[in-house]
Amino acid sequence: MQYKSMYFSIKKGFTLIEVLVGIAVFLIISTAAYEAYMGLFSLINANQYKIMALNLANERFEVIKNLSYADVGEVSGIPNGKVPHTETFVRGGITFNATTTIRNVDLTFDGTIGGTPNDLSPADNKLVEVEVDCPSCKDFTPIILSTNIAPKNLETLTTNGALFVKVFDANGQPVQNANVHITNTTIFPNIDISDVTDTNGMLRIIDAPPAIQSYAISVSKSGYSSARTYTPGDVGNPDPVQPHATVILQQITQISFSIDKISSVSFESINSSCTPIGGFNFSLEGSKTIGLDLPKYSQNLTTDGSGLYSNNSIEWDSYTIESIDGSYDIAGTNPVNPVYVQPDSTNNIELILKSKDPKSILIAILDNSLLLPVADAEVTLSNLSGYSSTKTTGRGYINETDWPIGSYTEDDGGIDTTTIPGEIRLKDVFGSYSASGTLESSTIDTGSISNFHNLNWSPTDQPITTGIDSAKLQLATNEELTATTTWDFKGPDGTSATYYTVSNQNINSIHNGDRYIRYKVYLSTESSTSTPNISDISFTYTGLCTPPGQVIFSGLSSGDYDVSVSKTGYSTSDQQVNVSSDWSTKNITISP
């Protein structure tokens, strides 16, 4: 028997997963290699651009070195010469910008101008700085080279002066790299210099030609406010605070400017219930001046339909807000007017409005040491004609003076609100008044969680024939409004068993922390021929939209008024104010 050996050959291929993994590995390696190649290529290009820029800077130096010393200067600059301040060059198909700055240098070996000893010829050397930039080159850092150039001969007595420009911020700290632009068209050749301040916030122009009030200077910096000089006698500003600079023979003229980071402000015009009021007109004026009675900033502004106005590039300053609206007056501001805007700050300002009732005066009471608003200060305004009114700062108020049918929740049929508009009284039926009647107000929204203080109404005296307590009220409040909200009316002891029977009574604290309020009027009479009446009802409260430390008096007559301010723990203040315009404001400080 013969046995044959059998061999089985099995051939294996790649699975789909193995193929995909292999492709992924290949792509990762290829991508890494490509990125490395491109990075190397970019690095080579960057180095080439820097070499081109460096060669261009050296080229500019060679050109300048071949000029006579008298010609080493900027066109329309100081020193004046033949070198343009800015130039554009194309090298290897790449565009470069070259900026050349040339300044006189006052060395210390022979004294300095204005120093000891006083150098009467301060232009000892010239500093030349060349900066080359490539706007189209990615991540390109400008090349900056500088050198000093000295004259061959000894210096001679100068017939010029010096102009130093100092720039500092709101805290008096120097602002470096501030842009300074100086022009003078009254001398020949004309001067037109653009440069930046050093680390000390200073730009020194040595050997400037003498000229009277003709060096126009402006300073600026990205993200900062700006400042400048003005032409004396100009129609718009005949007496500028900072006229164009004067340079005097062999003397230093130093002119200073204050700039700082810009800020943003937003105004919101609302009523005391935090409801927006759109289209409110007001003026905003800064305290900085550029001329006699001429503010640097003064604008008439209007809030939009949502009661908002914003400005994202306003300068740091103290700003006064005034109402110029035909329908509303400012009953208070938060923070207190005037508003100080700090540099690099965001400011949200509430304008709390009330219906216009000329003449009005808004009085703010401030702590003398902190200049913060003082709450719960009693302010009494009075005059010789017999007017006298007392209000408490930091409290808003809501006043109702008219009750047309449909404006209140309900009455029991014994109340009349139409026979004499603006008055609640008992109903007259065939010559006899009802014995009693009640009226429940509509829901009043204070706009936020509130604390309630005083309940007032007028007239405070009722006909004797109507009997004692013929006019009385109760209050009900709720934190929220729902479909199942109920109104539990209570009196001054916090229960339904008592009533507010005297005007200007304190509201029970049980209502504090609520937002919505209703009042209920109870009228009664002991005589069918007499009726009590109420012509207005108001209450005071403190909420989120209550102006701090402020009160407003409205419906005044023109003339002088006495203002008396008292607050526990503070000294009493007595001042006089004059009311002449439709709306005015007065800030009074009191000392602890």
C-alpha cells in the first residue's frame, strides 16, 4: 500500500478594517510631514522677509549718511530736511513700508535746555530711527534700527527753542506710545510731525522755530480719548482753554494733555414702577471745557422706543443730565446726577421719570464725606407765600387723582366718580346722599419687590356733618399675580379690623416684600345732605426703581424757596433755592 502525502495551501488576504487602519496611519504620517514641510517653508519665507526688511533699513541709513548734516531731517519736520517721514518700497515682489523719524538730541555734556547749566544750543546730535513693516507678511514683526548722527563742526548758538509734549492719564501716570501730531503752517518750511511719546509720556522736539500760538498739537491713542489745541479767535471757540502752542527763542515750551481709556454708558428711561418710557429727550454735558463756557462734550439725546440709549466710546468725565422733554421730567437718577464716568468702565444709568408738572425741582441729599445719597432724610420746601411740603428721600410714590368708570376694580353702587371728575364722593339719589359706599382700586404695580411707607390722601378735613372717620382706607398687597390671587384688605394694625383714618399714616410692615397693591375707600355720612370726598390718594414706597437720596417737588410757582434738611445722626441744613425754569436740580450735602 502506498501513501501519498497531501499538502493543503491556504492563501490569506487583508481585511477591510486592516486596509482602513493602514490608510489612516498613512494619512496621519503624510499630514504631519506636509505640515512640517509647510512650517519649514513659512519659516524660510519669514526669514527672507526679515532679511529684505533689514537690508531696506540699512539702505535708508546709507542714503541718510550721504546727506549733508543740515539736510538730515524730515520733510516738514523738526529738524527739517530732505527725508520723507513715510515711504513705500517693493523688494522681491513684496511691499514694505518704511517710517523714518529724526529728532534733535540734547546731550548732557554741555548742559541741557532749561537745566543747570542751561544749554542755549541744545541740538547737539540727531537721532535717526528707521522702522520697516510688511503689511502683507503673516506674523511679521517690524524691524526697527536707530543711530545717532553728529555734526562735523562745533555747535553754534541756536535761534530756536524747544517744544515738549507731555501726555498723562486720569491718575497722572504717563501714557507711552501716544500718537502726537504737530503742525505749523505759519512758518517756512511748514511743519508736519507725527510721532509717539516715550516711556515717560513725553515727546521732545528740540530746535523748534519760534512762533506765537501757531503750533497745532493733537494727541490720541487707540482705545483712548483724544485731546488737542485750538486756534485762538476761532468763531466756534474764540477763547480756548488750550490755544495752539507758542515756542520762544532759547526757551522750553511744555504743553500737557490728559487722555485715558474710553468707557461705555447706557441710559434707561423708566417710571418709578420700572416700566420703560421710550422717546425721552434729555441733555448730557461734561464738566471738561475747551473754551470759555464751552464744554468739550454737550449733546441732546433721545432714548429709543424701549427707553434705551447707549454710547460705547465716551470720555471719562463728570456728566450732568437735564430733562428737555415736553412730556416727562426726571424725578431722580441712579446713580445721583451728575454722573462720574471712570476710565475703561461700563456705566448703567437709570432715568426715573414722572409726568411733567412745571415748575419742578429735584433735590438730592448727599453725605458730605462720602458724597453718597442719604436715604430717609426729611426735606422741607417752603416759601413766604405759605407753601410748605415735606418729603423723604429714597422713596418712590404713586398718586391717583382721577377715577373714570372702568379704571377701578369695583364699587358697591354707593360711590360717584363722574359728577365731579377727579373726585370720589357718595352717590346723590334724588337729592339725598347714600349712607355709605366703597370703591376698590385697580391693581397697582410698583415694578419690583417693595417696602411700603406712608399712605396719604386729600382733603384731610371732611364736613363735620358727615361724622367721625367718614373717609377711611385699607390696603391689600401681593407678591405675585395669578388667576387665583385674592386681596385681603387690612388696616394699620395688620388686620382687617382696623382702618387708616388719618392721612400720612405709616403703612404696616406686613405689606413689605410685595410688589402689587390695591386700596379700598370707605365713605360714610350721618347726614343725607352732606358727603365726604377724596380728590387724590398716594402712597410712598422703596423699590428697585426708586431714585436713591432724592425727592422732587412739582407744580411750584417761580421764586425763592427755603430748603430744610434733617436726618438723625446728621447736622441740619438750611439753604435757599430759586425756582424759575420748568425743571431744575439741586444737590445738598449734609455732615454726619
